[in-house]
Amino acid sequence: MSAGSHPLDDDLNALEDYQKEPYVHPLTCGHDSTHPLLEPIIMNNVLYLWCPECDYRQKVDSDLLAMARNTNAYYAKLREGGML
Ligand SMILES: [Zn+2]
């Protein structure tokens, strides 16, 4: 592990990639879906999805992470195969 990296960095990166994937419906604010897309943040060693507009916070659980990782892997495979 390189200096300054955090154990949750991989999880955070997976969610960032998911939010950038143009072929999925991104994760949006639980208060108002017209707010900007949720951003993954780490606070007090906990990973959240956070709304920059209203400070809505959703704790990221293992199901959500698995979904994001599976989705990212799926689209990575399609890109590798030249399908996208
Ligand atoms: Zn919001």
C-alpha cells in the first residue's frame, strides 16, 4: 500500500468509476434526484455517497459496492471486446 492511500480507496474508486459510466443510471440524491450526482467520500473511516447540494449522505454497504464492481467489470469487458 502506497503512502497516503486509504484502505477504502479501492471502494471509493469503484464508485467513482460507476458514477462516470455513461451506460448506467448513476446514483442520485435521496432527497431530490435533480441534485448533482452523489460523490463517494470517506468520513471517519466510513464510505458514503454524498450530495454536494444538500449534504444528503448514504452509507455505502457491501451490496452496493458489489453491484458497482460487477457493473464496472461488465462494461470494462464490453470495451475490451470492442463492443462499446
Ligand atoms: Zn441532494
